[in-house]
Amino acid sequence: MSHLIEKTEDGKQLSPSLPEGVKNYLIDIDGTICDDIPNEEPERMATATLYPDALKTLNRWYDEGHQITFFSSRLEEHRKVTEVWLKDNGFKYHGLLMGKPRGGNYHWVDNHIVRATRFDGKFTELVEKEVTIQVFEL
């Protein structure tokens, strides 16, 4: 995938951006694509029950050209069992980030556009909604 490289007025490069229409999905694992398994019970990770609608939706997004990266609170020591589970269950993805902070209430601060989607039990089509957000005062 080629990224768009932008430059400042004086010719310095900025961080790359994805092409128009391509989304960079960061997907949680536990409780989002399979059973919610805490790090304290890693023996359950290899046999987690898959959420079939997650597999179908995420693989479709991948096939449409979007970036799929799993972002999990699982520890680095759980990487191998997680990679095997993802492969055995047929997930297509570009990356796996371990060690996401636990506990929820995430606030992502970034200089790129960030859109948050709260998973509420089922992968369906995404719809546009108006919501209130916190922003930095100008």
C-alpha cells in the first residue's frame, strides 16, 4: 500500500497519510472478535469462540483495501497464541499490536483524523451519526 507523503512549505516531509477512502482500522480482539478472555487466563486464548460476523466484516474490509491492525491488551508473551488463533480462524490482517492499556475510557490524541466506533456486540454496517466530542480549545 502506498501512502501519500506531504511536505511543509519549506520542503520537510510530514508523516504519511493513507489514500482517500482507505481506512486504518484498529480492532480489539477480546470481546470484539471473540470471547472476552483476560490476560490472567491465557490458557483460554487458543480456544476462544470466534464471532463469525467479525470474521466476515473484517475480511471484507481487508479485501476492499483497508488496513486491518489488531490492537490488543494481550501481553507480548501472548503474541504467538494470538497469531495462531487469528490464522486458524481465517482472519486477514496487516498487523498485530500488543499491550494496549487495559480498562477502557480511551482518549486518542493524534494529529491525524481519528474516528472511534464502540463495538456493542455485533458487526453490522457502519452508519453516520452526530455526536458530541471533546476537542482542544482554539
